[in-house]
Amino acid sequence: MGRKPIYSPEDKMQIVLSVLRGETTQSDIARRLQMSQTAVAKWQKQFLAGGIEASASSVLRALRRLDLVLPKRHLKERRMLAAARKAAFMDPPTRPDQVLADGLHAVRDEPR
């Protein structure tokens, strides 16, 4: 009999996440990986208790694969929008309720 495969913390985390998402069961994944269901249950228990140690980069990669992390450009885009919004309101209004009135004119002029 050959040596049992050793799973990295990232691999264990992916396995546990697939069980938690309901994509597979502990027994199914254990059968496919030719290991005991007890080991998978232990990994899940460790994961839920915060005991599976994985590097921050491993966790981030896994979350990106699951589309649970926004892309890097998202933060840059938000900063650019905030700067544009700040610039738009930099100058004080020249008459009372200018911002509100200008916005209302656009809404009033639209056909219903």
C-alpha cells in the first residue's frame, strides 16, 4: 500500500467549503479521496473552530475563486467616484437650494 496523500491547509479548506456549501457530503468526498469520513469531519470541525491554519493569501485565493471577494479595481473605482463626487460639491451653491432645485428640474421635465 502506498503512502497516503497529505493535503495542504488550502486543500482541506476547499474540501470543507464544498461540504458546507452543500455541493457534496462528507462521506462522498471521503470516498472520492479514498480517506475516512472521520478525517473530513475532523477538518470541518477544525475549520469551524478556526483551527485549520492557512496563510492569508491561500484564504484570499480561495475566496476569489468562489467570487466572494471584489476585484482589486473595485476599490480604485470607488475612490475615483468619491473624488468626483467631492469635486462636484466643492463649490458652494450660488443660490438657495441650488443642488435640490437643479435635481428637481430634471425630474419635473421628464414626461410621465
